[in-house]
Amino acid sequence: MTDLRKTVESFWAAAEARDWTAFADTLTEDVLYTLPQTRERIRGRERYVRFNREYPADWHLRIERIVAEAGQVVTWGHFTVGLEEMYGISFFTGDDSGRISAVVDFWPEPYVPPAGREHLVERY
Amino acid sequence: MTDLRKTVESFWAAAEARDWTAFADTLTEDVLYTLPQTRERIRGRERYVRFNREYPADWHLRIERIVAEAGQVVTWGHFTVGLEEMYGISFFTGDDSGRISAVVDFWPEPYVPPAGREHLVERY
């Protein structure tokens, strides 16, 4: 059994390298990908690999944080797409073989802080 | 030494109950709170408790997922504020005593999915 944390590291390394064979190897055949912000789902390895392969942007990734326990891993990634920078948070679930059976992604965007808390907060 | 996962469960239970004494008990004195989306930071237990106590909304929380390893915990929470629903992702770091020394929050908002991937995706 492969450690899910290692599988997730391979998943991101393969995605960054656009090595879609290695990427597919980290996934179960019936992997489920969910984007709660758009309420989108992609079912199955073939479609999910294709979604990533066809993704229309030259993005690059740096992993900021990884938190892992048995069967569950979370990554916080810092993505650059040209001059744009963004965060991506991914919740991974693994099966018994250490492959990824589910991914849930969140893509938080910058926003203007609400007024009224300036006395407690500093900006960076 | 308290398990950080237990501390984080107490943190959310105390916040939901508006029990600010119990909430403060989960934090180190120099706890650092960071909101990358607004580039805001709050330093220290006193200010961070006050920030939460003064937060101008009657929110309620259900924890959807928790992932924990030694010294690090992530929660994915589903928040309701009146009729509005939102997600909150929090990365916690603990100190040796099992208290929370850092929290990084992400608040992802709904967005309209980009065109061109309808052949791979279902909506839910």
C-alpha cells in the first residue's frame, strides 16, 4: 500500500510536468472530482485526466502546505497563471491501494475586507 | 500534551457556542491569524478573540471534513449566515502544549464555471 501523501505529491509533480500517464497512475478508475463553488462534478479517471490535459492555461504550482492522515490529504497550493497568482485548496481521499479516489477543490479569490475591523487588523 | 485535533474541535464548538473564555483557552497568547485573500493579519489572543466576538453576523457552522496530523489540522466548514451559505477552510498550527498558534482562513465564493468543459462536467 502506497502512502496517500506520497501519491498526492506524485499527483502534483505529474500535473506540473504535464505527464498525464504518471498523473493517471495516481487515480482510481472511478475517481470523483468536485468543485463546490461551481457545483461541478467530473466522474472517472478518463474524463478527469482529460479535464486537466485540456485546461486552457499555462499554470505553475508551488505547494505551500500539506496535511496528511490515513486516507486523507489536504494541499494548499500557490498557482501562477502568467502574471496572475491564486490559491488552490484540494481535499484528497484515498482508497486501500493508496490511489486517489476523490478530489474536492476550492479556488478562493481575493476580496476587499469589510469595514469596521481596522482596529484589530494589519494588512500585508 | 493535548491532541491538536481535539483542540480544534473545542475551538469550533466554543465559537459556535459564543463561549469566548473556552475559545481563548484553545489559543496561544501570540496566536497569529491570517486571511490571504484580503492580506489581513491579526496578532495575539486578545485581538483575535475580540475579532470573533465582534464579528457582525449570526453565523452557524457544520464541520464537513477534518484532516489532522501532528501539529497541523485543516477543517472544511459549512457556514450559514441567515439564508446565505458559505465554505470556510482553516489551516491550524499547534504548539507543543496542543494550543493553536496560527490559523489561516480561506473563504471561497461561488463563481460561474468557464465555458468549454461541459462535455466533461455535470452540475449538481
